[in-house]
Amino acid sequence: MEYLHYAAAWKVQLLGEELIRLGIDICGLSQVRWDGQGHFTTLDGHTIVYSGQPTQGMSGVAVWIHRKIAGALVGYEPVSDRVLVVRLNAKPGTCCS
């Protein structure tokens, strides 16, 4: 079980590095296969909000938010393992002013 947590942390780290390289500040993810619902901050300071099944399964969604705009996160509502509502303090045409 400890190996699974390490593998997941390593994948999240690689994902963050690639999204930064591509200049992406927010990214929706599917098939994350994490159980439960919630949020956490990565070692690099990025925020991940997720919603999955009660037990680890084949679905699940998440949103990765870059640390520079993580403060714009107002709240979130996990609806199901396929739907997640994330609210940001932003205006159309701008990124999280």
C-alpha cells in the first residue's frame, strides 16, 4: 500500500512539471481512480481537488490548480465520481485576477 502512495505522488509531481512546462495554470483530469473526495496541496504548492468513488475504482475526476492562482479557489462541490464543481474568483478573459 505504501508503494501505491509513492507511485501516485510521483505521478502528480510529473504531471505538475509537464503542465508548468506547457504554461497551463488549471487542468481538468479524468480517470484519476482516487477514492473519496477532497483536496490537497502538492509538495510544490499546487492544489488538487478531486472526487472519486467511496472505494478506489475505475473513475474519478480532479482539477489541478497552479500555485500562483490557488488563492483564487473559492470552493468546490464534489457531485459524483464523474462531476466536480470548482469555483474560482475570476473574470471572463482574465485568469484569476
